[in-house]
Amino acid sequence: MTSRAAQLAINGGPKTVEKTFPWPIYDENEVNAVSAIVAGGKWGNPDCADEVERFEKAFAAYCGSKYAITCVNGSVSLRLALMACGVKPGDEVIVPPYTFITTASSVIECNCVPVFVDIDPDTYNISPAAIEAAITPRTKAIIPVHFGGLACDMEAIMGIAERHNLKVIEDAAHGHGAEYKGKKLGSIGHVGSFSFQSSKNLTSGEGGIVITNDDELYATMHSLRNVGRIEGGQWYEHYNPGCNYRITQMQAVLLTEQLKRLEEQTRRRDANGLYLNDLLGKIEGISPLKRNEHITLHGYHIYIFKYDAAKFGGLPKTEFAAMLAAEGVPSFKGYPHPLYKQPLFQNKTWMCYAIPDTANYSRTHCPVAEQACDTDAVWILQHAMLGKQEDMEAFASAILKIQEAVR
């Protein structure tokens, strides 16, 4: 082992980054808000929905949308959106393969067929050209994922949807607070879907929400979220095949307090991301993902850069990512493979869902997504992006330290 290799933290040397980055961030405001609900004894929804409705209105206003409907998690929010958009068994929904499983499994849960199309190599977001090429007479919807908090090319995607009469459901689970051309993500498509799971930029531990400007979509999603009831109806009248997907008052007040922090946190992540882009862009073999002038605010739920092993002595990405994490950078190697290579899709484990036999993923091939998973993509996690400029400098120093040790 060389002296430089011995200095790597993974080999027992000192860490480059000693600081930790706590998440979630909270203070007595969150504690007092939850305590007040507990002490008041009115915890449920809709028995007492005051705080839930208060948050829904605040979130809708923040996003610039007419309506917002909370639900138990981001996976359910996608399902509510798909059902409200009128998909039927056997319909096709276009999704990217470089995302969390529920973007696609929610399609299965609606008895529809996920159609995977490749991502753009510069952004890792779904490729509009690939969307257009995949449309068939059975296509009914597109789910673009604003991956890592970077906005998709929504102008192109909405244009495709309009030409082909398709619904667009924005998966904005990474996109809280981020903007495209000055518009908050989730407010551009027909429906926007968000998650409040514990790692997300806006969190209550678990939870989700859908936003829309469409009166009919709102009414349907509101009903599906509340066991098929309709507004103005009776308690034991059920009009749609919904379920109890409601959140609690305690989650609602947590989210109300957390929402007060979101804009400042998003702008801090965005500024740090721009600074880190400049730092890492100077390191041979490291390429930050690109953002154009339409990205007016990046959420940086994940800061992603592309790694070239050839500039690091042939060190495989998995080993590089492990070394970077050992140096104290909150980082990860990312997805091991695209969604269509998951056992669910390869084994066609549809269980009770009515997926047609023609749905076959054994020959699906999205080369950009596969390369991102196999060799290229490395992630830095969102709570690290709330640090200071000197923290971004330390992240860059950690990468340089590894490079110097392995060359």
C-alpha cells in the first residue's frame, strides 16, 4: 500500500469531512405543534381535519396550484393520480427506468403496463425523444420524474402530451420547492405527486400529496383518498373504489412547520449545488450533471455527478463510492440497475394484477440508464447540500484525495 493510499479513511487514515449533517431539521416549533395536537385529543382525519386542510391549502398556495390532497405516502399519491386520470386495465404508462420502484409499481397496481424509456445522458431525466418514440395507441399517460430535484424538460413533455392526448403526472418526490421556468415542480402537468418520506426535502416521516388545477381530477382524487366518499355526501355513502389513505393531524402540523423552512433550504441547496458544480467540474474524471437556463431553482434532493474510472486508475465506481463515504461525504453509489431489471419485472410477478401476457421486460434495454447504474453515477445526499461553502470544498477535497491515492 502506498503512503497516499494509507491516508485514505477507508484504510484507517483521517476523514476529510468530520462534520455531520443532521436530518430532519427541527426545533421547538415542531415539538410544540405536535404536543398541542396530542394534548388536544383530536388526532384523526376527517374527525377533525382542520390542520390537514390548513396544510393542504398552504402547500397548494406554495406550489401555485388550485388544489392539494394529502395521503399516506408518495406511492399512493401516484396511484391516486393514475386512477383519477382514467387509466384502464392494459393501458400503457411511460416511465423512466432510473427512479425508485414505486414510479413503475404504482402503474402495475392500476392494472396498467409500465413502458420504460431511456434517460438523457446529461440530466438523467426521462428523454422527450424516447417518450415520443414509445407512444402507441394504448398509451394513456406519462410520468416524468424530476430526478434528484432537477426539472425535466416539461415544455417538450407537455407538447408531446397535447399532441397525443395524454395525461402527465409529475413525479416530484425529489422536487419540493424546485422550479422550471419560474414554476414550482408538480404544478406544470395535469397532476403533481410528492412524497414526505423521511429522506425527502419536506418530511413528516411518511406521507404524500397530489396537486392539480383540474376540478374533476381534484374531486376524484379527494374521493379515492377518503374511502370513495364525496364532498357534501353522507358518511356511509361511497361512490368510488377508494380506501382510507388519510394522514393524521400530527403529520399535518409537522408539515406546516417544515414548509416554513422549505424555500430557504431549497435556495441554499441550489446555491451549494452551483458552487459544487464549479469545484467538481475542475476535477479530471468528474462531470456534474447539466442544468440549463430553464432550471430556475434546483432541489438537489440528490446531487449527482458522473464518474470516469479511467481517470482514477481504473478504480470501479462501487469502490470509489465506498471510499468517498468513508471520507465523511454523505454519498452513495446509486441504483444497482434500472427498474426493468428488478425481479418484479424480470419474473413477471404480477400476482392479482391483470397485466397482459404481452408485457415482457426480458429484452428491455436503456443504455444510458444502465451505464449510469453500472459505472457512472455517484450521489451526494440532500442533507449534505444544506452545509456551507467550506463543506462543498471539503467534498471536492475528498474526491481529489482519492484520485491522488489511486493513480
